[in-house]
Amino acid sequence: MLRNFVIIAAALAVSQAKVAAQDIFRPSQGGQMSVAPGVASQLPRGGFDGGAPMSMAGPGGGGGRYNMKMGPVQMNFSAGMGAAYNTNINGSNNSGNNNNNGGFYLTPRVGAAIYWPFSKVNNFSLNLQTGYNYYLTGNVDNQQQFYLSPGSQLAFNIFVQDVNITIYTRPSITTNPAYNPSISGGGNYNVANNVAGINVAWDLNDVLLNVGLANSLNYSLTNDYTNQNSTGNQIYANGSFMVQPYLRLGLQGSASTIYYFEGSSQGANSLNDGISFMLGPFATGNLTRYTTWSAGVGWQISQFNENNNPLNTGNASNPYFYFSISNELNRYFTHGFSASFETAPSYQSNFVQLFTLSYNYSWILIRDWSLGGSMFFNNGSESPGPNSQDFNQAGFNLSLGYQLTKNWFANVYYSFIGRGSTVPGDQYNQQIIGVNLNYAF
């Protein structure tokens, strides 16, 4: 049982690629969180580096695998080392003679998960995985790049009768520009992001009410992407009614703002502050005991002041939608599919209208062997501006893992990302191949 848990966890880590514009502040994040607090709005875990996750069985929950316990506090610690080769470190155009962008690097990492039920109903949880990329070869300005994996989270869950209050913060530091489909053209990419907020859920049996506040902070740790330094604020709410044991219907809405720290600094790269509103119905349910789904549609209005950069123009008024479904086929195979369309702030103009598709799976092949993978497609159309463009981005990743012993897990992985653009020179492809060795204490 314990062996299967370790294998499944590792397979899930490598099957969930960052396919949903990780570093773009998406207005739907709050609206979807109000449907499934602490789950739907979480940034995807894992990525293209094949690292294993640290968690206690699920968001905000204990009862999973732990390797240390002090009173009621459950703890899980791990460490690992990886080695990989990236053919295009900075996401630069690598056609023709512009192909000298690859590099070999080492990836030491540590992880920790802590779950503390400090009363019968209240708890504290921490999930953290961090490390750094140490480049032995390659054209990079900083040979040592610290990162903090998406999925890292600190959260308090407090219950007051029928009301559940969740206070959380979710930091991350990413170093791969391919994780943001609207970015191209190279540069030293190292961006810190944090989403912090509070969600209040009132469970009245058939009726469920949610309201929340969230703040998003985006900050470039290098000089190449300082025009993206910004903060966003969001308020969201929803109400739903269980019409059947397997179906819940409701209405959700959110209001979001984004403010860029550079303000009215001159230059074609300056970005405009904006505000966005979303309103529409949603539904969640179960097709079977092992198949869950959620969907939402509605209308979105986005407006920008154009004071920082008059060259970036345009507001948006458009429909939005999202749909996701996950299925546990059996104890060995799980998979999921998602699709969405919405308007989000762009890092090159006022906004981007972004359509996404993704599929991921994890599969225990035979005893001790596991296979994880994902594939995705992003299509974006940016508002008018000196740097705006239309683009497509697609990719996939595969990882084959083996449980060496009770504590040791190894995997090899491969990922490919390709980007096309209407702007000459902003196309690229990136391939990463690597190996990891992880130890769970």
C-alpha cells in the first residue's frame, strides 16, 4: 500500500505540466476557487523538471504518508538530485544559426510537508519544494537559479460551526520562460509570484455560499522583465444549490484589478493598469463514483486606462468558459482533461484572449514502475500594441519512474514545447531531457 502511494505520487508530479499560463494573473482563478476552495484555483503542481511532489495526501488534509510525527503533527521530508539538458534555456528563437542556447545543469532539491490538526476541526498545513538549477554549460547570465515549485502552500483551515475559513499563501519562483506562453525573445527569466488570500465557505447542506479576497504579486528577480512587476487584487463570490446528489448548480462572479509598479515610465514595453469583471453560472458534479467534473460559462469585461502606454490600446468584452473532468479508471490509471477560454492581462499589450487545452495521466505499469505524462495547447490573441502578436504554443512531457526501494525513487523524463507567432523571430522550440533521484526520509 505504501509502495503504491509513493509511485502514484511521483507519477502525478511528472504528469501535471504547467499548461495554463502559470505566471499570468487570470481573473477566473478567484471565480473557480469559490466553486472548489483550495483546489480549482491552485496553480498546477509538477512541471517539466520531473520533480516529485511533497504533500500529505491532498490539499489541506492529513492521513497520508508521513515519515515523522511529533504528537499530532505529521511531517514528510525528502531530498533529491537531478541532472538535465535544456536545448533552449531562455526561450529564444533557435532557428537557423540562432541555436546556441542550450545548457547542461544540476538540480538539487529539498521538500517538506507538514500537517498539524491543532484542534478536532482546525488545522495548519505546509507544502514546500525548493531547490536551484546549477548550470555547468550554457549561455546564462546567472549560473545558479533558485526556484520554488508551484504547489508550495501555507494554509490555515478554521471551522466555526458551518463556516470554513481558509487563510493561505502560495509562493513560487519560476526560471523557465516557456511556462508563460505570451513570453518569447530570450532574456534572463526569473520571476517570483505569490497569491495570498482568505476564503470563507458557508455550508448549509444543499446550499453552499463562498466569498473571498486574494492578492497576486508578480516580481522579476532580473532586469529583463521588470515591466511585468505588478500586483493584482480580486474579490469573488458564488452561491450554489445541490439539485441532485451528483449535481450542483450555481452563480459566480469576480472583480479583479492589476497595477504595474513601473507606472508611467516611458517606453514601448510599459503596460497599462486594468480592471476585469466576470459573471456567469457554473455546475459541478459526479458522472460516476470515480469521475468528477466542473464547468462554467459567462461574460467578462476588461478595461484598461492606457495612461502608462498609449500605444497599447483596446478593451475587451467577451464570453468565457472553463471545463475540467478527472477520472480514476482503476487503482493503476488516473487521467484528466481541461479546456478554458478567457481574457487575461498580457505581458506585451493590454490583454490576451487565451484558449487552453490540456490532458494529463498517471499509470502504474507493473510493480515499482510508473509512467506519467501530459500534453497541452495554448492559443493567444493579444490586443493592439507595438509588441502584440498572435501565438500558438503546444507541448508534451513523459516520465518513466522506478521505485528502487521503500525510500528511493528514480525517474527519467523528456519534454517538448513549441511556439509559433505572427511576429518573425518570436518562434522557438525547447526540449528538456533529464534524470532524477529522490529520497523520502
